Amino acid sequence: MITHDVVVVGGGLAGLMAATTAAGSVDVAVLSKLYPTRSHSGAAQGGFNAALSEDDSVESHIFDTVKGSDYLGDQDAIEVLCSEGPEVIKELEWAGVPWSRTEDGRVAQRSLGGAGFPRACFAADLSGHVVLHTLYERALKLGVKTYPEWYLVELLVENGRISGLFVYDLASGRTEIIRCKAVILATGGYGRAFAKTTNAFANTGDGMTIAYRAGARLADMEFVQFHPTTLYGTNVLVSEAARGEGGYLFNNRGERFMDRYAPRKMELAPRDVVSRAIFNEIKEGRGVEGKYVNLDLTHLGEAKIKERLPQVRDLACRYTGIDPVEKPIPIEPAQHYSMGGIRTDLNCETNIKGLLAAGEAANVSVHGANRLGGNSLLETVVFGRRAGRRVVEMVSKETAWPELPGESLERAEENWKNNFGSNSPLDPRDNIFKIRREMNRTMTEYVGVFRTESELKQAVDILAGLKERYSTLKVSRKEEPFNYELIEHIEVGYLLDLSEIIALAALRRTESRGAHYRTDFPQRNDQDWLNHTIIWRGEKGPEFGKEPVSITKYQPVERGY
């Protein structure tokens, strides 16, 4: 049995920020299904929002975020995010992050969608990459123990309190038990539930599902963000920075069509607005070749693109054969981010004692119904730091160890054994890959940017059938190193649970708000739906409730851009 005071699950920005904050005060380890610098945080391009300039203010950042959330964001949490942002940016600078600079040496900032001022701090279009590497170097310097390519399988909870983890070591093929006083889940999102997604293959919703199965509450899972700009046919993200630096969107008539949808903000309207606009242009016959729209950067010039958007240029050349210096690039929306997640308070604590969550895996509700570009990266470091500080306080007060894993460990071991065996003879042609493809297709077609009751009901029925088929499948190889058959099996199980929850939550919410757009209920309904959707595991599946939104200053009004 391995022992640590605190285990952080996930080696991305939120996880490493939490671990490096707690290191030195408690014995902290990072467990990650990937080598930490391969975490999906490294793909983030745009920047970290913070009100640094004299013209900007924390209050303006708060207002933009509340408005961008379509008034579903908890305003007390948003105040924390925006007020602590400038301090955290400076802390990262002191840690060695090579921010891009203005001519007078200040941290450079660019505009992203929904922002009233240029407030996204960036490092060219490699912002996530450079901060991730800086934090990992910091973790190594502080002596944080890492367990790369170790998978969390189950949380061990005894009498309502975390007592440890049941984990799988990919390299050895063996399971292990880690005893600890507290766990921070920083496992990212679930984009691989969708066929069209910008997310890495590792983003399979592990932390959310494992926490849900252990009794933690989820919140606002119906709110799924679709990024407006991915390279057509590839799922490769084109950063919002491309529009922040001045890129234009054109339809097949050569029109900058965003003036019909957001005449003031144009291409820098929030992502939910831009994604719906692009789909609408294509649906009404104004898409290029009926399939996509064009993002034009040619007017920016080669020098600016080389300096500010080198990765965008490289990806476009590599995957489409088009140099954005010379020609517009074809783009379409794809799933990008989860506003929902494990419900936490302002200190990242969940309803299970000793379990915390931060980053995309969590829902402290700073994003509400729609996330603004630049706020997710800020959330990882602000709330990662808060999680790290909170576990130090918790472990310092709780000097006694939780009781040894007992019943929870027996259940975990039994559940683990149930993964193995020979497949059902009912349909020998069925396999986990078919189930995954059908799940991906269902989520993309029926639980996408535009939603209807009939399509959501179809999705719920299809997903129920897929879960039934999944329950008959077994893994034939047991306790072998690098058993990817087993990993695929487990991850599809996580995604099926979350997909069902997302579809059911979307079906329940009979209004349109932020990224959740019901064509059969196209208006926002504050009277019935100005609240969070809360989800917990019942005896027969997910159960749903409501929780009021925290409103401290800004009363809901109609959004306009």
C-alpha cells in the first residue's frame, strides 16, 4: 500500500498548480494517466484573462463573465476568479512563464470573445504549453512525486470520507491501493463523447464519472461548449486568438456574416453566439461548398501571423495544405469544453469529505451556461491554487488518518474483476469500438449546438441501449502491461454514463440559455430556469434537482453583442 497525505489526480494546469501550491507543507503526489506535459492543457492557445491594464478593471472582468455566462454563473465564484487573476498571473511570471511582451516590456494582452477589453495574457499561441511546462518544472524542483500512466479506477470512501484510491498502473498491468487524507480531482473534460471534438484522446470524463459513482454531486452537465473554429474535417482547433488578432469570418457570398448576429462584437462575440451563427449560415445555404465557412487572416500580414499565430499557421499548413498568410482557411464548430462538472464550493470542496476538484472537471460555476475564451485557463490556476491551499489547511487540522479502506475496497476489487471474462454470445459481432462510434455519432447529431425534444429523447433511448450492450462486454486480457483493450473498455464506460446524464439534463431544461439551445424553446426562461441543475446517482440511475444561482450584484438582463 502506497501512502501520501494528498493525491492530485491529473497532471494538467489545475493539477500541477494545486500540487505545487501544497508541496512543502504536506506530502503530495500527482497521479496522471499521461506524462504530465502531455496533458490536454498543453493544447490551449488563446490566453489567461486578467485585468492588468489601467483601462481595464476587475469589475469589468466580473461583469463580462456574468454576462457571458448568460447569468447562470455564480457571482461570488466569478468575483473570486477575476479578483485573484492578476495576482496569479504575476505568480506565474515569477515562476518563469515567458509571456509575450509589449514594446515597453509589459505582459501583452489580446482580445478574446465577449471581453470588453484586451485582457488575455498570452505566449504567442502556445499559452497552455508554456505554463504547463513551467509548472511541471516547478513540481520537479519542489520534489512532488509523480505517477505517470497510472489510472484512477475508484475513489475509496469510508463513512462519507475519502480514505484512499484504487488505481491501475499501465506499465505493470497491476492494481494498487493508495492511502491518503485528501484527493484533488483535476482530470479535465469528456470531449471524446462526441465525434467532432477538439479534445485529446485522453479526455474521457474519468474524474467526473468516478466522483459521481462514489456519491459526489455533478452540476450543469447540459451546458456543453462548441468552439466556433476548427479546421474543417479534422477536429483541429484554430485558436480564438486568430479572431482576437483580427481574423474575419466569411460565408460563400463573401459576407462578414457576424454583423447579422452580433453587430457590435462581430467575430469576438461569445462562442455560443458565433457557433450558432456558423451553423445557421451553413443550414441556410450560405456555407462554402455547403459545408463550412472561411476564416480570413491574410490581411494581418506574414510578420504578425509569424509572431502571434505561429501554431495556427503550422496546423493549417499541415492539415489542410493552406497557408493562412495567402488564403482563408475552412472552419467549422466542434465540441470543445464542459461548463458542467463536479459541484464544488469556493474552496473546491465537494459533498464528500476530503474530496476536492478543480479545473474543467469541477463546477464552481464561474462559467455558467457559456464560458468566455481565456477564463478556463485562468480558472485552472486560480482554483488549482485555492485547492492546494485548502488541502494544506484540511490535512493540518485532520492529523488522524481516515480508517483503512474496507467495504469500499472490497467493492472496488469486485468491480475490477467484473471487467474481465469472455464476451456475451448474444452478439459476437459486437465490440467496444462499435459502441464508442455509435455513442459519438449520437452525441454529435442529437446533443449538439441545436437541440430538440424529439432528438434528445432519441439520444436517451440510443444511449440506454448502448449501456445495455456495454454491460455484456468483457475484457479478455488480464493483468498485462499496457493493456489498451482494458483502458478502452473502462473509458467508454465513463463516457456512456456522462453522455446519458448530459442528454437527460438537456431534455429537462426547457429553455435556451448560453450553449444550451433548444429550437423548441428558443427563449431564456428566468422564472423557471434561473438555477443550476444538480445531478446525483440514484438506485436506478441519475437523479436531478435544482440549486439557486448566487447573485451578488448583477440582475439578469437580455444579452446583446
